[in-house]
Amino acid sequence: MPATTKKLPWQPFHRNDMLPPKPPPPATTGVLGWLRRNLFSNWWNTLLTLLGLWFIWVVASSLIEFALIKAVWTGEDRNACLPKDGVEVGACWAYVNAKFNQFMDGFYPADQEWRYLTVYAVGIALLVPLLIPKVPWKGLNALLLFGAYPVLAYLLLYGAPSLGLPIVETTQWGGLLLTLVIASVGIVISLPLGIVFALGRRSQLPVIRFLSIAFIEFWRGVPLITVLFMSSVMLPLFLPEDVTLDKVVRPLVGVALFAAAYMAEVVRGGLQAIPKGQYEAAQALGLTYWQMMGLIILPQALKLVIPGIVNTFIGLFKDTSLVSIIGLFDLLGIVQTSLADAKWSTPTTAPTAYLFLALVYFFFCYGMSRYSLFMERHLHTGHKR
Amino acid sequence: MSTTSNNTSAIASAASTDELAVQMIDVNKWYGEFHVLRDINLEVFRGERIVICGPSGSGKSTLIRCINRLEEHQAGRIIVNGTELTEDVKKIEEIRREVGMVFQHFNLFPHLTVLENCTLAPIWVRRMPKKEAEEIAMHFLEKVHIPEQAHKYPGQLSGGQQQRVAIARSLCMQPQIMLFDEPTSALDPEMIKEVLEVMVELAETGMTMLVVTHEMGFARQVADRVIFMDQGQIVEMNTPEEFFTNPQSERTKLFLSQILH
């Protein structure tokens, strides 16, 4: 070999047999391995983990002590929940138990309770299969839920003397029943209305675009409390004297339109995220505007903004508690009113009541949140890597 | 707007209108101040395969996008299948039903399966029964050699496969004219061939095709006419043999010297 030949720092290489795929190395070594990697990887993370555990213990233990260990479960009146031998008791669940019916339905006549319970039962029977993707007949199901069910619910809740159902004025509605009525009507109205205004805001037609912008900006620019006061105090002044809008319908419309404005902006965000090519492909195939929107653009846009939509739903659900300010006894309103009852006046009555309220609101909001996460995963059609 | 120009005598047409798939007469278009299409006159005969090439920004994509009104022309007349393009939405939709388009970036609908992508327009636009639409879709998916992917989502396919689905989706409407807007420009080299093969097979069926592409091999193989555009105007138009071996315009010669090594 001549000394001048420069030796390559690498070896020429070629391959004729391709390597077969191999399984990845085992990712974890059981629970201990996971703990070690995620919680105790170094002294700083260990310290944070221990601090976090201590904090959880402090909060959870006092909550458990109050809500479960020291709680009073039964009793006829305040005497059951008064401090015993100078020792404070925990949550006064006996009070929630005694007031439970009122919390659920306000002043709905006791002998008519079956009516709203039937509405709940039918509602669940129609809603649950619609929410589970695998159940067939979605079209019929949706038609029943959004077409027939509202009529049934109205007849049962409000009454129809011709069918032997005595009228129950909306002023007698209250508690969780009223909260659910306002929230569900608000949700069902605000989503389609929001979509319409979102499309309107992106319309080529100046009049439609202007009206949409005006609507959205008006409702977004006004606090909900103002809307509710306006609807309950001002609206009757503007309307002719013989026109009386129902006391519940007024804030209901206010809440729905308010949520629709927010929904419109959420949906608009989704519409903006859809590439121009999707519009062009739909147009090139000869689809009409509404076919393009309904079949191509909105399904994708709405899927993108599920978190924002559910955010608005949850916000709307909690905002219904503001109607207690204008004298409606929704769940918050009725619970607060019951606190004035001298029969149950004890040091722990109010904390118990608010804990109960928090649990009920959390149940519904967390349920919506979990379902939206499930739906996001279910609708994902791209490459999962 | 477009009807204001009656300057049809500028090009005395030798062909009767039913032989013409597309007729463009003195078409002009501006993007704001920018004059993107200048005095375009073009007659496309039925069954003709036309390749349009030119540097980027020369208006070639805009030209074919005017044919199905994805872009609006501001002066001149465009007549497709004997129907003139105007503001009339019904006429635009009528023309779009007969004109298929394949895009550079495929533009498949990601929330629908391959089969649903193909059956959507026949079902909703042609009002075809679902079963019949699916049969036609499978027929064309076989034509583009991917019937086995029918139940996958576009996101699970390679670029070449997606573009072939896009071709099948257009064909399912059984159009009379097909427009291709740089169909292979977004593809890896290994996938360009499979798409071009499908396009050659389509050309052999006698489909009227207008293809914007830089694939000069394709132009030589199937085109009846090659059009070279620059600065919004048609610079040269000739048969592929003449166009490649004997270009007339200096601009064409320069362009060819840069793309043919």
C-alpha cells in the first residue's frame, strides 16, 4: 500500500438484507419505576413531591374531617347540629336532608313532583344514547330530543289543564330544576345561534356581516348582570302594557343570547382555522354554500373548538346562578334563602350548604368536561403517533 | 361585468360551440392593482389534453381556477360547456358539477373516510342513491389503484395515495373536464410517478384535461398542446414536439433552457 493513500476515517458500507422491525425496549419497570422517574428523580423533585403530598394531606384531611368524620347525618332541627359539650360538629347534612326537596325543585307542588321527575327520566333516556357514539339511530334520537322532548317537557313542567295537568306557574319553579331548565335551554339555543352569527360575521354580504358584528359586540360588551336586570326591570317598561313576558322566560332569553355571542366567537375561531383548500375543494365539487358549511367546514371547525364550546357551556351553567340576583330561586338562590330559616340556624349550616352547592355544580361541570375530552379523542381521525 | 365585452370578433372561432369544452375570450383579471391575467384567448376542444407551464406567478394557476370560478375574472367572457360564467350562482354550480379539479395540496376532507370523500358530492350534488355512489366510488378507486384504502382516513395515507384519492373523488362526479393545478408539486419524487401514471391512464380515456405542471415528460407523452405563460399572458402555444424542439419566443427558450438540463 503506497504511503500517500489517505486512509478514510470511515468504512464503505452497503446492505442487501433490510432489518426487521424490533419491539421497543420495555418502557417502565412497574409502579416503582414510574414513581422514581416521575416523582423522585432528584432531590429537588423529591422535595416538591413531599411538599405537594403534605399540602394535599392538610387540605383533604380537614375537608374529610368536616364533611364525613365530624358530620351530623340525622336530626330534626338545629339542635342536632349545635356544638356538643363545647366541641364544634362538622357538616350538618341533616339540614341538607331536610331541605333536599326544596333544593331540587323550589316551590313545585309536592303532589306534582312526578312531573319533573318524568321530564328528567325521559331527558336522560334520550340524551345518554345520543352521547354514546356506538348507539345507532342518531337522527331519530336527535329529532326526538330536540323536537318532541321540549314540547313534552313544557307540557309536563308548566302544565296543560286540557290534559289534566294543573298549571304550575314558573314563579313556583326553583332549585336545581330551574337551574337545569335555564342551562339546558341556554345551551340548546346558544350553540346553533352562535354558529349562525359566526357564519354571518364571515359572510360576503355586508348587511348580514354588520348585523352579526353588531349583535356579537353588543352582547359581549355588556355584563350578564346588566342583561338580567335589563330583562327583568327595563324590558316590561318598554313593552306594551298588555304584553307580559314570563318572569323566567325573560332572563332565559338573556342568558341564551349572551352565551350565543360568546359561542359565535368561539366558532369563528374554528372557522378561521380551516384551510382555504377545504372551501375550494368543496366548491369545485359543486356543493352549495350550505352543503359546504354543513358537510365540510362546520364538522371540522366545531371539532377543533370543542374545548371552547364546552368552556362556554360550563360558563353558562355556572352563570345561571346569577338569576338569583333578580329574585329567581335557582339552586344558589334557594340554598341561600334556606339559610335564613331559624329552625336550622347553626354555625355549620352555611358551610354545609355551600359545600353541597359546590358538589352539585362540580358534578355537572366536570361531567361536561370529561365528555368533551372523550369526544375529542373519539373524533380524532388523523395519524396517531 | 363579464358580459360588457362583446369583442368576440377578435378571434373568429372556427369551431362550433358544441365541439368546445372551454372558450376564453379576452379574459382579464387583476388582484388589486396587479394585472394577473392579460387578454387571454383560449379555445379548448373536447377530448383535448393541454399542459400549461410557466414560471411561478405567471398566472397559470389563476387561469385554470377561473374556469370553475374559484377565481373571478373581471373582464372578458368564459364559456364552459356552452354555459357562460356570470355572477349567477346556479350557473356556477352547474359548471362546477361538470368540471373536476385536482389541487396541489390534495384538499381531501380529513374528517371523512376515503370512500366518503368520493361519495359525498355524488350523493349531495347529483342526488345519487348511496349504494350507487359507493359502487361508482369503488370503480374509480380501482382505476387509481387503491381500492383497499377505501375505509381509511386521508391522514393515514401517503401523499401519492392522497392525490390519487383526490383524482378519484373528482372523477366520481363524472365530469366532462378535468383541471389539474400542479398535482405533483407537493409530492416526494417516488410518489410523483404513481400519480402521473394515473393521469396518463385518464388521458387515454379521452377526458378533456387542462394540466398545470412542471412535468415536461408528461407533457411530451400525453399533451396535444403545450401553453407557456409568463406575466399573465400566453407567450407560446404549440404541439409538444414543436414546443420543445423548436420554441419561437425568446422567453420560452430561456424557460426551457432552465428547466431542461
